[in-house]
Amino acid sequence: MWEKLVILLNHTLQIYQALLQLSRKKREILVEAKPQELELLTKQEERFIIEAGKLEKLRLSTIQELAAALGIAPERAVLSELVEHADSDTAAELKKIGQQFSGLAGELTQLNELNEKLIQQSLEFVNYNINVLSQATAESTYAPKGQPETTRPGRSLLDTKV
């Protein structure tokens, strides 16, 4: 059962490392403003996240089995508690995996926050441009005294003639 847990954790770690690489690539794509590439990358992320979710369910059931076999209460069945009951080689490997997860989680959090800010800035830029373009095409309907305006037609930044 310990081997199964180590295999599950290592596989999950690989998925998180792949997600970290995708997050780095996403930052570059956001900076370069490449929406088609962003869409493809997001689909890849989605597949990894679904896989991580499946592995998480397997990990939880494996940990519950281990906890039951070791007589540990289910709410105390966390990695740090299980390490204390494992043999020295397994304990060392589990500690190493735990440290790698901690490092990955911190880096992923930072990258995701940065990417969120980049997306927000891009959205604000798009909204600003939409507002500028829509104001440039807006014309007055009436003159101040309620008379139709007979001055020159409004100029638009977009050529809407078909």
C-alpha cells in the first residue's frame, strides 16, 4: 500500500510540474497577446487538472486504507502523520515528495496570481478600446434647441460600409 501511495504522489507531482510549465508558457502568451495559443494552452491545463482530480480521489482512498490499517483516525491521516509510521526509506521518499509539492504549490500560486493580473490588464485594455471605438461612432441626434443637427456627418474609426 505504501508503494501505491508513493506512485500516486509521484504521478501527481509530475502533473503539477507540467501545470507549472504551462503556467510559465501562459505568462509568455499573455504578454505576447496570442489568444489562439492561450485557448489551446487552457485546454491542455484542463486535461491535466481533470487527471489530477482523478489521482486525488485515488490518493485519498489509499490514505484512508493506510490510516485504517495503522489505526490512525481519518481526520489525522495526512502525509506528515503517515510518514511517522512508514519504514525509513519510504518515509524519506514521502518527505522528499512533500517538499517538492510545497515548492511547486508556492511557485504555481505566484504564477497564477501574475497571470490573473495580466488577464485583468488585457481585459481592461480591450474594454477601453471598445469604449473609445463606440464613442467615436456615436453622433448627436438633436441640436441644443431640439432641432435635428444638420452639420457634417460623424466620422468613425471603423469603415462600416459594406
